[in-house]
Amino acid sequence: MNSSDHGPASPAARAVDLTKTYGKGDAAVHALDAVNVEFERGRFTAVMGPSGSGKSTLMHCMAGLDVPTSGRAFVGEEEIGLLDDAGLTGMRRDRIGFVFQSFNLVPTLTAAENITLPVDLAGAELDQEWFDYLVKQLGIADRLSHRPSEMSGGQQQRIACARALIRRPELIFADEPTGNLDSTSSAELLDFLRRSVAEHGQSIVMVTHDPRGAAYSDRVVFLADGKVVGEQDSPTAESVVAQMMTLGK
Amino acid sequence: MWKVTVKGLLARKLRLGLTALAIVLGVTFVTGTLVLTDTLNQTFDNLVGTAYQHINFQIRGKAAFSTNSVSGKGARKPIPESIATAVRRLPGVADADGSVEGYAQFVSGGNAIGSAPSALGFSFDPNRRLSSLRLVQGRAPSTAEDLVMDKGTATKYHFKVGDRVRVVLGRSAPKWFTISGIVTFGTADNLAGATLAGFDLPTAQDLFDTRGQYDTIDVLAKPGADNVRLQRTIARILPADVEVVSGQTVVNELSNAISNALSFLSTALLVFALISLFVGAFTIFNTFSITVGQRTRELALLRVVGASRRQVFRSVLAEAAIVGVAASLVGLGLGVLAAVALKALLGAFGVTLPPAPLVFAARTAVIAMAVGVGVTVISAIAPARRAVRIPPVAALVENHEDEGDSLRRRMTIGGAVAVGGVAALVAGLAASAIALVGVGALAMFVGAGMLAPIVAEPLAGFLGRPLAALLGIPGRLGRENSMRSPRRTAQTAAALMVGMALVSAIAVLGASLSLSAKTNVDNAVTADDIITGPNSGFSTSVAPAVSRIPGVAVVTSVYHGQFELRGALSGVDGVTTADLPRTVHLAITAGSAAPALATDELLVDTTTASADHLSVGSIVPVTFAQTGASTIRVGGIFKANPLIGSYVVGADFFRSHFHDPLPVAVLVAVHPGADHVESAINRYLNVYPNVGVQSRAQFEQSQINTVNEELGLVYVLLALAVAIALIGIVNTLMLSVFERTHEIGLLRAVGMKRRQVRAMIRSEAVIISLFGAVIGVIIGTGLGVAFAASLGQQGITEISVPFAELVGFLILSALLGLGAASWPARRAAKLDVLAAIAAD
């Protein structure tokens, strides 16, 4: 993959003093409070924290979905804040993939059409081999002509994963991707994400509050009250739980 | 993105189907109008073509100016018979036949058949080479008691050869004739619905007062003759006031006159079609606004996965375009059917038309498609812009609220548009610029539509209070629902607002017209009885006969014709001057009335006098069709009254410039205390089935009835706009029910009965309708008063606001809203409770 060419010197994404404040004056809530963080290329990074820690806000701001109050966010060397709407649209379409908690498929399109939607939107040629590979890897080949309403949650989320990967983006943002799934489906999905990092050098940032999910990652960044409060390399479920416990205090 | 658009469309078939219905109806109206008028045009052109197919030239008296009337009769003087003899002798002329024509109306069962303008009498020419009339039964008329009748009339009223028939004539009392034969016009049973009475030439000349004269001479050239030279040859032997024209010229003149008459009809109908489409535009705008709102997450998701703003914008517009194309195609098809229905509708209002194949011009398809698709796409622009403003993050957070435009922005823009619209409207009315009035009204409605959401919450709450009190919980919930999305309530009601505003404006205008008509009669007519007949006039023998009835004091004959004054064509009335004040009140402001008329001077009304800068003593150039140019002195100025024309002359003067005119009215003043005069007049008039007498009160009432009949037609045409507005309400309620599936399920789960669910939806519908109707009636009343005020010179001297009628409109709107709710209400009540709760 192209991501491995840049080496560790160039992170897939980074935040510099990223701040997001809701409300004003006394009622102001700092969802993000001058966060500085880097997500390396070719690695699977998990962002953890209790509810309201700002982990989703961090992801939205770094992906250009939401506008930070101050600070800067980069995808590769591109500063998000400097892009206009067209630039952001292009970035979402060509360089970033998204997987959400609620699967967010277009209800009127079939599974196959949902997967190829970013390609269609870009007016690009579909890489059929890559499509077939993804479909096979995700085990959804027999579901392609179904509509989202005719599929289970696990199947829908795998469609969403295929959609995120179809353009071979530099970076995938996954926001609680297993939040609505049972444990078997969760394990299958996380396994797939893990493998796409290992086999294709995919860069993934995953927001989660599930320690077992975080254990699939290469590195965990801990967030609390809008601040980065720690991190772990090669985490296990137990080590993550242990660190989470300290955050609670 | 195309795929997303199409798939999305298919998923929202029902909603878009209802939206499309608004366009379908509008396009149907446009298509119907165009097809109808094209068909009528073609029909009449064919008839005219058939009538003159054999004729190379026509010789006729010169008209000093051309009138707009289809029958040029009255504008031209008859020509001497000797011309025909002279022309027949010219080399190159195969044949030349003179003919006369006039008014001759059949009587059946004591009633005159058909309408006076289409009761044609003529000299029957059995010469097949020149005439398009074909004798299909019996023989040609040969004595003064014979006539031929058209097959259409004979069939409809069961006349056959040998029967006796009474005929009403212009100049003499009605006469009895024997039907000697039945004729067709070409292959048609009659001439475009007109009745035909053909007499032998001397009889016709006698009946139509043209002894020794012809109205026209039709000339047939010998085969191979040089027509250009022949026309010059004929022209050379004609007197100065007679002309020869080609058959084609006559056909063109008639065709143009017919087209002009029809273009008025098509313009009037198209105005109503555009009103319907305008109301439809509100409905489309509203539906797209709501669906864009409901699809916020989906549209945001598209943005997340990389759709650009332009792609989202185009997607919404493409959806609108597809709906527009589909709806316009259906409307085009239905429009052709509607043309048939419109013909029937016109027939119901007394405009009889001949049967003919429909004409479907390419232009009709182009206009209908352009208008239908255009209106749909333009209406969807604002919702599409809103769709574009949805940020991608809306896909990820629950219940993203679209804050929309700020209140202040809405007030500023809406207020500016509304004020600008009103200004344009007022300016347009003041300057009689119809286009400006239209644009102003359009802008005013758009502005009102933008401002309406501001008052929606309090007004809907106010209107809903009685329902809440009356129906309990369902009524309260319905009221809350109508208040919780003020913008939706206002947008839904906007279409009905426009419809009701127009209906109310017409009601105010109508009430003002009726009141003015009564006042105008009171101000202008002092006569006790008024005798009227066909607009073309009736027998000159009526007035002298009536004057001999005991008790009759004064009889005034009124004539009407056209002349050119300073080069502009106007109507002119002639009245007999003896004891004029007993029958006609001319409120003289300068000069004198009767004395001036008696000395061949002109009376001018105040409006015209000030517009044309005329005063007593002014000498103005006038031209009469038959006698040519001269001058006339203004002898008096009278206060304008629509019942009296702008120009009045004495009857003697009138008769000296019009060839043997017929009176259009005879006004009768009765000796004080004389009884039974009216019934005596009535008894006398029994002989004239086309002439009737009315007391002044009856005359007033008939004027008001005429106004009401015209209003009836306008209401029918506006009903479509109201129907489209109701479709909009049905659509919005369906969308709301769909959107609140979960909520309705919850209400049902906690014990709300189906009946109560229905009551809830109906309450909401009634409140929305009332909201639209209240604003509409208020705007419409203002509009109506403005219209009425601006038409002061056209005879609306009094302004009347029919409060009872307007309240009736409000009640009607509430009932219509109730009706519109029935389907959505049933649908909501039928929701499966478990499934509804499970629905996200």
C-alpha cells in the first residue's frame, strides 16, 4: 500500500492543540482541550475513554466532519482547516474511509451499490478485483443484491467496512464500529480490520469504549475530559482495563 | 449519484406521486387550453375555408375602418345590383352572384332557437359553383313564403320539408314560412353551430331591407384566367366606395377575427392554468422541503462518503426533474381529454361549439413540458439548497436540528418580497399594467408564504384551541402537532392561502360588481320598463308599437355602433332625444344633454373627456364605417356610467351614419298611476320571441345575475387551484404520519383508540387549512378591494366586502381540510402498534 512508502516520519494523521468548545461562558464545555496526538501509518490505533471524554469529537474534527474551535488537524501533510468544502469532500471521498456505530448505509441501495457508492460518486472506475477480494474476505458475497433492511447488523457493518475500503483510503476512521454488534460479529469485524492493517498496511483509527476491541489494536490512546491522559503499545484487554481503572480515579 | 437519485425516487413513489399530481393537474389545464383553442381555431378555419373555397373574388362596399367583429356586417354599405351585371359581362369572369344576409332566427315552441349572433339569414344561391350549401332534401326556395333550413336545426327541432316555421327578423315582425328544403354546409349539418335560414334572393332583399342591392358579390374566374389582371379589370369598373378583394383575403380576414376572439379565451384560461401551477409550486416546494428534512441523515451520509455539495444539489434537482417530466407527460395526455371536457364545460355555460377532431400541435407539447418541468425544478431549488447546507456530521449525531434561516433573515427577505410585490401590484393596478399586477401578486404570495411561519405557531395555537377544548386529548395533540413545526404548517397552508386569497378577491370583486351594477342602473336609468333583445338589435317596429300602448308616456330607442374618434375605434350610442330625462339620466357636468343631441352634437363622459382633453366646444374628427370622415362638436359632458357608453349622439344623427340600424334597447316611461302597462307590453312582445321586457328592478337583477354567472365560471376555474392546495395538505399529512410512525405507535400502545388517532390527524388538518384560509381571506379581501378600487372607471363604483361569504369560505376550508385528512387519518389509525414502536 502507498501508506508504507512514507515511513514513520509522516504520521497518517495528527492533531495540534485541537480544541472544541460547546456553549459559552460558564456553560462552556470543553469536548476537546488542546489535544496533541499522532496516528502512525500502517498501524491500528484505538482511542479509548469514558463517555463524554471527547473521543468521538476528536475523530469528527480530525476527519473534517466537524469544525474545531481552535488548533489544527492534519491528514497526512494536509491541514484540514485550510480546505474548503470541495477540498474536504475530495478528501473524504478519496483519502479517508468511515465506519460508524449505526451502520449508515443508504437504505434504498443494495449492498453492492452501497459498497461502490464512493467510486460512483467520484466517477471513477471500479477495481473489480479489489471489490471481489473485499467481498470474499468479509463473507458477504451472497448478500450483494440485498437491501440494508434485509440484512443483520453484522452483515450491514461488513458492507460498511467494504465501502470504507473500496477506494483504498490512506486512513480509516471507525467510530464504535462494534457498538451495535453481538460478540461473534464484533470479533469477526475486528479481526478483518486487524488483518487489513497487517496484510495491506492500512492505517486505522478506531474509537471504542470496549477493552476487548482495543486489544486488537497496535496502540491505545486514552482520553478523559477532552485531554490525552495516556497510551499503551501492544495492549491486551487486561492491560487496557487496568489503565481505564486508573482513569476513573 | 444518479443511482442514488433514481433509487430514492422509487422508494418514495407515493409521496412523489401525490406531489406529481399537483403538476399533472396544472399541465393538464395548460394542455387542455392549448388543444382546445387550437382545435377551435382549426375548426373555424376549416369552415371559413369551405365557405369560400370556390370563390376567386368578392366585391363589397368599402369600410372606412375595419371593425373587430367576426361578421363585418354593418360596417359596409350594400352595393347596387347593377355591378353584378356589369362584372358578369367582363372577359375572364365565369360567374358573379350577388347575395344578402341578415338576422333571421327560427322559433320553435314559442322560443327563439339558439342565440341571435348565430342566427344567420341569407339569400340562398343554388349555384353549386359558388355556394358551399348543398340541398339534401326538397327544393330551393322559390316564393316569398319559402325558406331552406339547415339540417342541424331540422334534426334537433324535428322540422321536415313542408312544415311551417316562424322566423324572427330584424326589421319586421316575425313571419311564417314553409320549409321547402333542407341544406347542409359542405358535409356539415350546420355552420359551426349557427342556424341557417335561406330565402330566395328577392325575399331576402326584402327581409333584410336591401331591395335592389347586394351585400356582396362573389365572382368566379374562368379557368386559366390571369387572376391579378382580372382583379384589376373588375376594380376599374367599380364605383369609388366599392372594392374587390380575393377570396383568400376574405378567408384571412375572417380567420384573423376568429383567432383574435379565441386568443382572448386561451389567454383567460392560461391565466387560470398558471394560477394552478403556481399553487402547485407551493405544494412541490413543501414536499421537497419535508423529504429533504426527513432524509437529512441519508444526505449527510452521502456527504460523509464523499458526495460533493454539487452532487447533492443535483441529486435533489434531478429528482424534481424526473417527477416533473413524468407528471408533465401524464398531464399532457390528460390535457387532451380535458380539452374535450372543457368544450363540454363551455357548452354548459352557453358557448356551443361544433364537433371536430382535436388539434395537437407540437407547440402544445413543448409548452406543457417546459412549464411542468420548469415549475417543478424551480420549486425544488430552495429545498435543494437546504439539502446542500446539511453538514456531514449530521449523519452521526442523533436528531440533527436544521435551524434553517434565522427569523430575522426570513422576516427581512419575506417582508421585502411581500412589500415589493404589493408595490408592484398597486403600481400595476394604477397603470392598468396587467403583467405588473400578475408579477406583483406572485411576489406578494411568495413573500406572504415566507412570512407565514413567523405567525404559524401562535395562530395555529389560537385556531386549535376550540378543537382542543372540544375533542380532548386527540384535539390537543393535533393542535400541538400543528404548532411544533411552524414552518411545515405554514408551508403546507401556503398553497391553500393562495387559492383562498384568489377566491376571496373574486368574491369581493363580485360583490362590488353586483352592488355597482344596481347603483349604476339607479343612476342611469329613469325608465320604468326596459325592453331588450339580441345584442345585434331587434325590430324597429317595437318602439312605435309600444308607444301606442295606453299608459306609456315616453319611449326611447337606444342604438349602438362603432366609430373612429381621432383615429381610435370606440363604441357610440344613439338615443332618441324627446323627453330623454324620463328614461335616461345623464348627469351633465358641462354643456347640455338633449338640446346638444338634438343639434347633432356629441356627448362625452367625464372619464373620456379628461383623458382625451375634450371640453364643450371641442371639434373632433370622427369616421363612420359607412359614411366616412367628418367632424363633430362636443356639446356636453356627463358623469361616467358604465351602462351608458363613453360617447352619446342623437338617434337622428346616428341613423344618418349607420345604414338602417336596429335598436338594442327600448326604454319606456309610464304615466303615473297607469296600471298593467308592463303586462300589456309583454302581451305585445309575445310576437317577438327574442325580445323581452323587464321592470327596472328586474333589469337590475338581471345585471347582477350576469355578474354572478361570470363569477360562477371563475370559481369553477379557481376550484382546481384549491384542489391542488388540498392535495398538498394530504401529502404533508401523509409525510407527517410516516415520520411519526413511532410516536403514533406509542400513543396506541398507551391506550389511544383508532378513532382518537383519526381525530388527532383530522384536527391537525383542520388547523392547517384554517390557518391557510384565514391568511388567504385576509390577503384576498385586500386584493379584492384593490382590484375593485382600480376598476372604478370600468363601472365598479361601490366597494362591498361580502362578510358572510368570506366566513363561508373559512368554514368550507375547514371542511375541505377534514376531507383531506381522511386518507392520512385512516392510514395512521391502521398502523400496527408493535411494528410502529419497533420502527426507528
